Amino acid sequence: MSENLAYEVNMNIINKKMANPLSSYTQSNCQVSLTDDGYRIYRPPNKNPTNDGNTMWGGFVMRFYEPPFIKGHRYVVQFETKGQTSNKPSDIYWTNLAGWGGGGLQPTPTDVVIKNIDANFNSQEWTIISYTWTINDDVYKTCTSSYSSFVQGTVYPSYRDFKWGFGYTDTGTLGTDLYIKNVRMYDLTTASQIDIKKTGVIEAGSFWETLSKQDAAFHHDGEITSNCFYEI
């Protein structure tokens, strides 16, 4: 089975525990909470930078002080979301520090492929989100100029924070009320691939019972998702 590198993130959501590597970024008009329905991102409707200032930036963050990555490997982050939002999440990236940049610590992921929701999303059906990327730069880098809490000449993780959320934009008539569950992250370079035997037995890297109405799906990362699995 392929290892879920975001296992602790997912368990913290299930246990409603805001602890590393699960994190968030909040402002007065972008709030995060942990609920029975998952990780919630809420932004009130009809807020805008002109009238309300820069107060609506933030969202879902994973923070790895010791990133489980290898240079030259390809990875994928996946999770499911439902709810509503006028704006599509536009801040989707890896960074050394969510909301900041500089100091020679920024990552440069390559071959990035994103599966996202669209603007004016409004659905109670769980939808799969994914961010796939390759690491060809260093996972750890030396800080070239001090900023925030990072000191010049010290080595820090470059791929530390992953953010899926929103910037300083009008929140629109729907605002944002989204829920996140079933977070997983895989090393695609080493992941077990799906194999269907002549006997009818299916082997895969991982099996996930998702919340989607979709009966079953086979994914290129070696994952099989379904809304129900039976043990016999």
C-alpha cells in the first residue's frame, strides 16, 4: 500500500484538532474551524478590499517542518470539498511561509497540474481536488536574506507550507462556506500502480472510501476511490 504522507493532517481533521501538520491562515473576514463535517473555511458574503480592507485572505494550510519529500520525485495532494463560494480558490501553491516570500527559500515546483472547483461553486456533493507537482529543486534551502523568523545563512525547509485558499478579492454574493475532508498525499514516483489480475483480483496502492456520489474511480497515482467498499 502507498503511504499517505498527509495521514496526520487527515487524522487531526477527523479528531477536530488544530495541530501540526494541520494549520490555517485566518483574518477577520476569513475564518477556519474544525467541524463534524470537516475543515471549514468561511468568508462572509459581499466583503471587498475597498470597503473592508485586506481582511479576507486565508484558508487551508498544511505545514511540514520536516517535509517528507525527495528531490526528483513527483507528488500529489488530494482532498474532497463541498459547500459554496463565489470565488474559486486561487491561492494554491507550496511555499516556505504561507503569505510571505523571499530570503531565497521559495520552492519552484515543476509540471504542476491542478484540479480545482470553479467560481460560483455551490454543491453539497463532495468534489475531489488535487495538486500534482514534481520537485526538481532542493527540498531544503539556505536563507539568503533574513525575513520574518528566518535568519540569513540558516537552512530551512523550502517545501514547508501548502495553501489552498483565497487572496484579497471580493467575496461575492455567496461568500465562502467550504468543507474539506479525506486529505491524502502520495509519492507518485514510488506509488504502487493498479493491477487487475486475470482472476479478478485488483491490486492498488491505496483504497479510499470517499464521500462522493461517484461509484468508483481509478486514479493515475495508484489509488482507487469509491463511495463504498465491502469486506468479504
